[in-house]
Amino acid sequence: MKLIKSFAFAAVVAVAGIAGAASAVPPGLMYQKTYYSDATLTTVVGMQVDRCVNGIVGSGPLAGAKSDFVVAEAVGSCPGGYW
């Protein structure tokens, strides 16, 4: 019974590690986000550039509107990140 619990624990730890790695975002990266009206990405409806404040990346002011159709491009790093 103890062996089965050990395998179950190892499986949970392995899955948690994979999920954490998949959702990890490098600290300090700043992005420029361009929002589009639809999936064709032809009509821009808004733009936003991240900003760095005391080593923490946050969203900058939004010009226009957000949408579900967004392209994010890394534009720099904030001190304290590793890029």
C-alpha cells in the first residue's frame, strides 16, 4: 500500500511540475499588444504596451479597445528579469 501511495505522489508532483513549466512566463518581459477586430488580424482596434515600475511589469494604458484577437510581441525587459 505504501508503494502505491509513493507512485501516486510522484505522479502528482510530475504533473504539477509540467503544468507549472507550461504556464511559466519569464519575469521581466514587457510586451506590446495589438488588438484586432477579428481572426483575420487586418483591422486594429487597440494597442497596449507594458511598463516597468520598480522592477515589476504591469499593463500600460490602453489606446482603443481590447478584443479576443491579440498579437503580443516582446519589446524589452524590466530590471530584475533574466532576459
